[in-house]
Amino acid sequence: MIIADDTPTEVYKQLDLEKYPTVRQYQMPPHSGWFAGRGLAISQVKTEFFLWMDDDFVVEKTTDLEHMVEIIENTGYDVIAGVLEKDDDSWAKFNNFDITR
């Protein structure tokens, strides 16, 4: 896991690396934003695939990461996305590209 953290210095907390030895946390300038964080995090990726998540994304039991990998391997797409779910249909008004089983 790679974390690009732009939390202000006065509230920033370094992760316990003994408890989370596979996590790499990078302290960025305060409030530098998700765009800069994404660039920093992606520059550190050394694996074939990566999953980009922001701090308000959640992986649940129903999240099918294997299916996402299958899509990449079978279609040749470089980027795919999951679904943002809300209780109402406000997301339905946006155009989207949907691949379903």
C-alpha cells in the first residue's frame, strides 16, 4: 500500500511501520491535494496492476477485484473503474461506460 498524505503537519501521524510493514507513507506538503498525491503514489508503483482509492472509498465483501483484473486481462484496457453507489439515483444522470458480467 502506498499512501500520499497531505495532512497538515500539526495533525499528521506517521504510521507504525512494525504494525504495517508493507505500507509506504509519504508526507506531502500540507493541502497539496489529490492530484499531486496521485502523481506521487503512481510514481512509486512497481507492480503490474494498482488500485487507486481516495480516503472516502471503501472495499467491501462485495467488491470484486478479481473481476476487475479479468476485465483488464481480457480487454486490454489500461484503466477501469468501480461503481459509486448512493441511496438515490443522482449518479445515474452522469454519462458512464459500464462493463457488467
